[in-house]
Amino acid sequence: MRIDFANLQRQYQAYKEEIDQAIQKVLDHGKYIMGPEVAELERGLEVFTGARQAITCSSGTDALLLAMMALNIGPGDEVITTPFTFIATAEAIALLGAKPVFVDIDQTTCNIDVSKIEAAITESTRVIMPVSLYGQPADLDKIGCTARRYGLKVIVDGAQSFGAAYRKKAEVHFCDLYTTSFFPAKPLGCYGDGGAVLTNDEVLAEKIRMLRVHGQSQRYHHKYIGLGARLDTIQAAILGVKLKYYPDDLSKRQNVARIYTKLLKTNNLKLKTPFVKEDRTSVWAQYSIRIKNRDMLQKKLKEKGIPTAIHYPAPLHLQECFSYLGYERGDFPAAEAVSSEILSLPMNPYVTEEESLMIVQTIKDMGIESK
Ligand SMILES: Cc1ncc(COP(=O)(O)O)c(C=O)c1O
């Protein structure tokens, strides 16, 4: 049995006819940049989330840049975020000349620990940027309250969480700007790079629409210094097809996660399964377990042909590129502990019950039962 981690080929096969047709349509009409499929996708994303405005762009990283550029974030500003995320979150802050300020995570969800945010706020803080890690929103109500009290903006890095619900609504309704990624392996992925910024703020949306095309208000008239950060029409066409089937993909992902959790729990294994808070859903960008002898388990699974991944082996405050920030080992004990124990199992809509059983059996065979 060969198990695939993200199984992108299988998903393409499932929608092949429609995707091929959508791509061919773009090749035929020739509007490869900002073709009609881009606006159609943006309307689709708005309907899906209830957001007033969706602005697609070239990646999740550029979505973060655009969101912060719309708020004029730059040198002298501080942005509070988590050290336990993909590099892009803090990299985008630093690229704009602002300072990433890390706050440790809550070990139960791996998301930013809201009880620690207030202590990190200074005169220079402008934005709180939670990340919806593995597909689960952070404590957005509490983050919103803190932000309002100090006059800060909230940008949610939802690169992993498009389609997740917080108190039954999309995350965009609990922040100023929500960014996401359509990187192929994301729950809603295209076949190249892609991303979007979603917001209910029409003024910010208008600015972001200009920023993504070199800050231009009309052709060759540039109001802002911006980026070349558009989503290609072909990627928009692919996403347009995939968005139609996304609710079904999401329920399949939920089901895979449910089966993993059930099997891992009933087998009484010495590991922690993911915890999703009651008032929100995860889109299961990853199904990540915590286990003490992680590296050994990863090796064993690999020998059996089971691919896994580590999201993430080193928290950002310990990355060489951020050494100038002056953080040290021990500064964020929760992020450090989780990074040494976390392991993501194969997750995609097509993981079968048989495959889950085989994966769990392999873990069990390693002798990590608690009794
Ligand atoms: C949390 C987080 N932020 C930002 C990004 C960047 O997205 P992209 O790869 O589309 O630039 C990613 C993607 O891996 C991510 O997981």
C-alpha cells in the first residue's frame, strides 16, 4: 500500500474534466492576467465566506504583505505574532521593516496564547497577527477585545484555514483583514502559487486592489508603491472549479481527522491527538500529533512507506534570520516543547479507513502504548 501525504494527483483526477476545460477556456480567450475568472473567483470567495471583499493575489506571503501595506506598517512598528508558524508570517513583517514580536503558544491548540498578548504590547505595537495553525482559528474574540482596547488592528494569517468557522462564521468577520494561501498542498490549493486577502472594510479593499497592481489607480498612474502580486487567470480558473467542491472536500477531511482521533484514542497510545475548541472548526490543513520519541516514529513510518512531515521543527525565535531580535532558547517554552514533539500524519480528503488503520497499527507496533 502506498500512502500519499497530500494526494494532489488524486484530487486532480477527481475533477479532471472540469479543470481541463477551465484551463483550456483561459488558453482560448487569452486574458492570462486579470482575466474574467479572477473576478468570478473573488465573487465566489465572497459568497463562500460572507466577506464583503475578496482580493486574490499571487501567494499567501504576498497576501500578508498586501494586508500590512494597506495599514502602512513599516519601520518603527511592532507586529505581535506567534513563533510557532511557517516563516512567511514573521518574514513578511520583517520585510516591511517592522519588528515581529513573538508571544508563546497555548499548547492545547498550538495557536497564540491570548493570555500573554497584553504583556507584549508597547507604544509601537500596531497589529496583532494570529495564525490559524493547522486549520484551526485562534481565540479571535479575545484577540479582538484586546486589539480594540489598545487601538490595534488584527490581521489573521489564515494561510492554513480557508473555510474554517469561528462561532459559526468565517474568520474574516472577526478581524480587519484575513489572508490565505492557495499553495497546492493547502486545503484549497491551486496548481502554482496563489493567495487572497478578505475583508469587510471597503476602503482597505480598494487600497489592496491598487497595491497588488503596483499601487496603480488607473493604468500607469500610481497612487502607492505596490507590488506585482496578481493571481494568474489560469490559477483562478482552477480554483473556481475546486471551490465548488470545497464543502465536500472539507467534510471528507473532517471525517479523516475523526477516524484518526478515534483510532489513536481507542488504541490507548502515549501521544496527544489534536484538540479543536468547541466554538470553532478546523479545516485540517494538517493532522498533527504530539509524541515524545517523534524522530524515531517518523523513521519507522517512513520505513513502512508512510510519509509524515514536521510542522515545524524549529520555532521562529530560534531561526538564524531572526537572531537580530535577540530572543533566546527558553523564551517561548511551549513553542519549543511542541516543535520537538509534533508530527503531521498524511492528511487529504482521500485517506481511507484502511490506511488510517495501517498508520495507527504501525504507531502501535512501536510499543508506545501507555499501558
Ligand atoms: C501560516 C502560513 N503563513 C503564510 C504562508 C505563505 O503562503 P504561500 O506559500 O502561499 O506564500 C503559509 C504557507 O505555507 C503558511 O502556512
